Amino acid sequence: MIITGGENVSSIEVEDVVFSHPAVAEVAVIGVPDDKWGEMVTAIVVVAEGEQVTEADIVAHCRGKIAGYKIPKRVEFRDELARTATGKIQKFKLRESFWEGSERQIN
């Protein structure tokens, strides 16, 4: 659960919408520290082979499908997502670099 501006955002709900974009092969949605909102909804995206997509494309795809406060405020592109041996995405590893040095911590 991501808490942004006092609102609860289900990362799974946002992931489902982002993943429905045809150029997205994989996605993980996490909350990263934000001075104004507490946490900022951030999508970490792996682009499907042979496809091209921009941050603006992802955000536009989400408009009208989910509430405005749930739309990712930031989209980062990666070649792969950290996974366990059984294939589960390790969101805590994705969060580490964003939360490093922050006074506030999350699990």
C-alpha cells in the first residue's frame, strides 16, 4: 500500500492498469519519498522487446482508468526487475535506492 497525500493507493491496481499498455512487458509500482505528498506513486517498467514507450505515454494511458492521485507521478525504465528464485518481484530491492538516507522508512 502506498500512502500519498493521505490517500491509500493499491500498487496492484496501478500495476494492472500500466501493464495493460501494449508496450509494457513488466511493471512494479512502489512509493518513493516525497516531501509534499509523503510518498509518490512510481512505476518501474520493463518495455516489451521491439516496443517503444515514454513516461508521458504511460501516464496518458492511465488517465481515465484510475483516479488522478493513483496515476504514477514518475515512470522509470529498467532492463529487468529484481526477482526471487521463484520469480516474485522483490519490491523491497526496488525501493532501496529511493529510500536510502531517508529519515522515514517503510517495509
